[in-house]
Amino acid sequence: MRRFPSLSRCAIRILFVSLLASAALPVAQAAADDAQQCMDAAGVIAIAACDRAIASGNYRGRQLAELHFNRAFEYKERHESGPAMAAFDEAIRLNPGYARAYFMRGNLWLARGDNDRAISDFNVALDLDPNNTDAYVNRGVAWYARNDNDRAIADYDMAIRLNPQETGAYSNRGGAWLVKGDHDRAVADFSEAIRLSPNDPCPIFNRGFAYSLKGDNDRAIADYSEAIRIAPTYVAALTNRGGVWSDKGDNDRAMADFNAALRIDPKYAKALYLRGMTRLETGDTTGGASDVANARKIDPKVGS
């Protein structure tokens, strides 16, 4: 049976700077120092403090840009992309040399799928701060999204040169090698990511996928099984392992995995489609045809 496995979405790691945040300050203290609370608090408390500090008129230039940056960061954390973008824009207007603001705005463009603008912001961020490992990783993500895997790999190489412990760079580079058809380099990169982060199921899953492309089904099953052990509700791992069991002719184990995946996510089109194909192969034409039809209602491209 033809399988339709896929690289896990978590192969692509987007890295973010973090602000050192403390618990929300008491109201009395916050009132005395809105600018400090803007920096130290989180969520709506921080945003309100930033707004008050900005409106006070007591801050100019880089200090004012920092307030807008902190405000933008909190909006980003709340997944409010529009206000976050506007606040990063203002931080950059006030301080054109603000590398972190370019980096964070680039991340917002990346999340919106505007890879050209993301790359432009990451370019400026790296001109201002050539040692920003995360900017190299995320620019690599944008190049990867544009199907420019050579440039993506070059950026991941630079990130690893700057920080040999950067797990995301190895995972992402492994994904780029897979797209280029270099399965051995992909396995090597995923293996390094696993060494650095042994309890992360994503690179384990992706190495399993690389092994399946190499035709090494036993190692693929071992990796998928380990990913499932770490994350028992990992639907993609259950589905891909089921596909490998099917390739090995073990339809009972394949069906068990597809059923387990569908108990977790009944609308996971790939598991539904592959269960349907397995049913058809084992003579259950009615059940198989129903599964395939329902899978294509969810995702018309499944199986293509």
C-alpha cells in the first residue's frame, strides 16, 4: 500500500527572544512606576502600565521605544498580531537601530506567511546584531518556506556555528536536507537534535520519517514508537507508524495505530485515508470506501 507520511510540523522551529518577566507587581507599586511595571509585569497588566507610561509624556527616544517594544511583546504573547505589529513599528520608528524590534517584527511577518517582509526584517536585525542566533534560525525558516533550501541551510549552518547547542537549527536543517533528498544528512541532524534534547518527540519523529524514506522500516518504527512513548497523543506518529506497519504487511498493527490516532483526532484525514486503504486491501470494501470518502471531505488533497 502506498503510504503518505509527512514531516512533522514541529520540524520547523521558530525561535523567540524572551523578556525577563516577574510576577505582576502590587497595584500601589505599579502606580508609582508604570515604566517599571511595563517591563516587569505580564499580560494586560503590563500593557496597561505601558500605555500609562507612554501617555505620560515623560519618555523620549530609546526609552520610549523600549516601552513600545514591551507593549508589543505582550500583545504578541496574547496572539494579538495587529496591535503587536503597530507597537513594533513605533519602536523601530523611535529607534531605527533597535535590533530586537526588527527581529520580533520579522517573527510576526513570518507567522503571517509574509516571508519576504520577514527576511527583510531579519536582514536588518542581523546587520545590527550579527550574533543573533535566533535571527539566523528564523530567517532560515523563511527561506525554507520560500523553497530556497540552500539559503535556509546556510542560515542554519551559521546558527550552529554561533551556538553548537541550538537544537532548533539542527532540527530545521534536517528538514531542509530531507526536502533536498539527502536522507543521511537529515538523519545526522535529527540525531544531533535528539542528543541535545532527548525528551523532545519532534526530532525523534522526524528521524523516523527520514528512516522510512531510506526504506529502513524497523528504525522508523523504533523512532515513531519512542515519540509515542514520550507523547502518547502524537497523532502524526501513530499514523506514520501505522503506515510503516502496513508496508511491512502487518495490517493488524497498522489498523491498531490508525484507530488509536482517530480516537484522539477523529478528523485526522491522513489516518482516516490510510485506514480506508488498509480496509480496502483486506477486503472491507464498504468500510474502506467510506473512510477514503470521509478523509477526502476533510482534506481533498489527502492521498495525492
